[in-house]
Amino acid sequence: MKILVHPYFVAVVIPVILLVCGAFARKLVRGTAWEKRDFYLGVEFTLAALSSALVNLFDLAKAMQQSSPPAVLSSQVAATAGFACVTFLILLWVLSTHQDWEKSDRNGQFLRLGILANIAGSGLLCAFVLIVKGV
């Protein structure tokens, strides 16, 4: 059971499991057969990374109020805020990519939405867990 607490398992495998769960959720809610767009979850992953960063930011602010030497925490706040800004910019890119490609049946849709956007979102979630949060 040590694998369940390994930082790389938490950072990599859990987002992949969430991707599959998200695809099942989209299919079940829609109630029809599988579609490619069920797996286009880059927006959701990016929003999850952004919400994790914002929650962490508030947790750090609370810890800074309770701690007497806040020097270490202030650098963590700065890193988390920077991560949130980068994540927001990537969210805008993922959203614009979805806007351009979701309704299109052109070649490259799966590459851009199913692979690149998902990697961007899940990569941000992994980066948050491994780098910012430091699990």
C-alpha cells in the first residue's frame, strides 16, 4: 500500500484516473454512445489546477497569520500566486483552443483537444502537486 502515498502516484496516476472518470461522467450525463469529445477534459483539468492553487493560497495566508516567522511562507505564497497566474494564462489558451476546434471535424482536433489540452491541464495539476504543494 506504499504506492498509494508515493508522490508520483499521487501526481500522475490520480489525474489519469480523473480523466477516465470525467469521460465516463460526460458519457453518462449525455446518455448517448461514446464520442471523442468525452475525452476533451483540458478545461476541467486546468480549472482543477487553478482551484487547487487558489485554495492553497488561502491556506498559506491563514498559516501566515498564525505563524511568527512568515518568511518561508511568504515565498510559498509568491510561488503559489505565480503558479495561479501561469495557470490562468494556460486556461485561456485551452479555452481558445476548444473554441476553435471543438465544433470542427478537421484533422488535428483529437491532437489539439484530446492530447495537447489534456496534457496542459493534467500537467498543471501534476506540477501543482509535485512542485507547488510539494507532496
